[in-house]
Amino acid sequence: MEPKTNNPRIDEFRTEVADLNIKTPADSGERTYLLVGIVLMVVGVVLILAGYWGASGTVILVEQIPYVLSGGFLGLGVMVVGAAMFVGYSLSRYLRF
């Protein structure tokens, strides 16, 4: 129960706001974006390291290209998607605040 004030206008405003039944914004569904974003960034780093490890096993350039494409570029793409999800969550939480 709201405390009564000496100003009837403030009491009327509080009553009208309480009658609106406005729900506070929840972020339960958006927290998934945060977790998936973090996981994708970690997977991207692992893919880049795997690509480097595979390419470092040979000195022939033609044999290194598949590792650069699959590990490097794919890992970078996965990291960018993860970072976008993380930033999206962060911005939505900030703007809700």
C-alpha cells in the first residue's frame, strides 16, 4: 500500500498508475541471446585455433588454404554472429534501464 501524502493530486496519480497494471519488463527470453552469444564467440576462437593448428602442420600453401577457409573465416564469422548477439542483449538491457 502506498503511503498517503498531503497532496491529493499525488495520491490520485499513484492510484491511476496502480490501476494501469503495467508489468515490469522482463529479460528472461533475452538472456538466451547473451548465453548463445558467449558460446558462439568461444566456439569461433576454438575454430580459429583449430585452423591455425591444421595449417601449421604443413609448409605447402595449397594444403594450408582449406584450414584457413574452414577454421579462420568460419571461426571469424561465428565470432561476429556471437558478438552481435551479445551486443544486442547488452543494448536491449541498457535501453530498458
